[in-house]
Amino acid sequence: MLNLQIPHATTLSALRARVRSWREDRMTIGFVPTMGALHEGHLALVRLAKAHCDKVVTSIFVNPEQFSPQEDLDTYPRTFIEDAQKLSAEKCDLIYAPETHEVYPDGFATRIQMGGPAEGLESVDRPHFFGGVATVVAKLLNQVRPDVAVFGEKDYQQLLVVRQLARDLDLGVDIIGGEIVREPDGLAMSSRNVYLSDEERGRAAELNVILAGLASEVSAGTPIEEAVSSARRAAQTTFDAVDYIAVRCARTLAPIDSATLDRPARVLGAVRLGVTRLIDNRAASAPRI
Ligand code: PAF
């Protein structure tokens, strides 16, 4: 048994017992699902959940269902003791760190298939991803039954997919988005940034620069196609590969068919540096006329 400064549950029954006692005391519950390897971006989500609710549960579960066989499930950073210390400093009320069989017991045979905002972008290179995310998020939300759940805008497409999931399945939870937290040079914080070599880390911040430039171009009225082509060229000179650079409707992530921006939009990009895949995004707004 680990001696942590913060309560932690590894089984569904222990989680439910804790949540039940809070409910009996009429407490509201906020939930922050994570895969651990926590950084300032995650901790900001915990603070946001605390601002909305009396009690906060953070889950730490590296979900095998959202990794393809070629991806980094085995090497994904696992830093449970440090994570627990950070969550304790944030006064998180409970860590839920289930074993895989607690989430996917023997005989588990359900997988949620998402449409709408899950189509395109991440799904082109990671077709398995949102099915795995939607399945585990539905499971975790059912296990915790929070009033509010907080997801980072860093994974903007994931945030919209989870909102769609909660709406479509009547999960009865408010899904709140937390702003992206960046390193001093603008690189969006991510657990996978530890994979970057020093040389790659030097180039990584350019993704934010390129997306910020694209967001201000389209917000100023530059035709979308022209601005995206020039941002893609810039990304191709900096990164080893560019999966996508796109401007999409901020609410649905549908492609925008007008020549220039006519609605609130999101500028999104995914690029590769060595073994690391970076994603980031920025808000863009239609020019005022
Ligand atoms: O964003 C993540 O860390 C994961 O995709 C999530 C939402 C915890 C589901 O495993």
C-alpha cells in the first residue's frame, strides 16, 4: 500500500464509496480525466474543476484502447508518485487510478464509434483514437458520475468529441474546456514533450508561431486557402512531417467553405519531430466589417 498524502482509489467500489459519502453531504463533484505524467496544463484543469465544484477527482489511467499497436503505449511516461505529489499540492480530493481490468473487465466488448467532430484531422492519421477516447471517457464518467468534467483545449478536437458524447448519451455532466498552458517560448505543454531531443525541442515552439500567424492572417481577412498553404509551407521547412494544418469551424470542426473567415474558427495543426507528434491550436475570429 502506497503512503500518499492524498486519498487514492484503485477500485470502482472504493471510488464509489468516497463519491457516495460526498453526495450524502450534498457536495458537487468535478472530474479531471488524465493519463498521468502531469504538467502545469493538467494542474490548471484541476484548479478549474475546484473553482466549479466542492470536491475534485483526478483519474490517472493510460488507456490502451486509444493507442494503435504502432504507438507509444509501452513507453508512455508513467510518473505516479510525482503526479500524486502535484495533485496533493493542488488539494485534489481523490486520485482514481484503476487497474486496466477495473475499466475493461474480462469479456468487455463495447466500443463507441464517434462521428461529427471526430471526423477528419486526428482521425486521418489515428483512426482508432476517438473510439478509444470516447469509450474510456464514457466509462470513467459513469464510474465517477461528476457534475462537471474538465478537458484541455490543447486537444481541441477531443474536447468537442467529448461534448458530443455527453450530449448524445445524455450523460448529465457539464463538459468544461481549460485553456492551453504554454512553455515560456510558446510550446503547448504535453506529457509527450519529454520525447523531444534538445535539437527538436528548439524547433518545437515554431508550431505555435505558425498557428498564431495563421490565426491572425485569417482573422484579418486573408483568404483561408492562401493562408493555410503558406502556413503549411512554413511547417514543412521546420518539421520532419506535417500531418495537417487546417482552419475549421470552432463549434463543429466542419471545413469552412467560404473564401474568407465568416464565423468563429479554430486553427489546428499536427506535425512530427523525430518520434514525437505535436498538436496545437488557436482561436481565430471573423474580421469585423
Ligand atoms: O487527454 C487525455 O489525456 C486522454 O485522451 C483522456 C481524456 C484522459 C482519455 O484517456
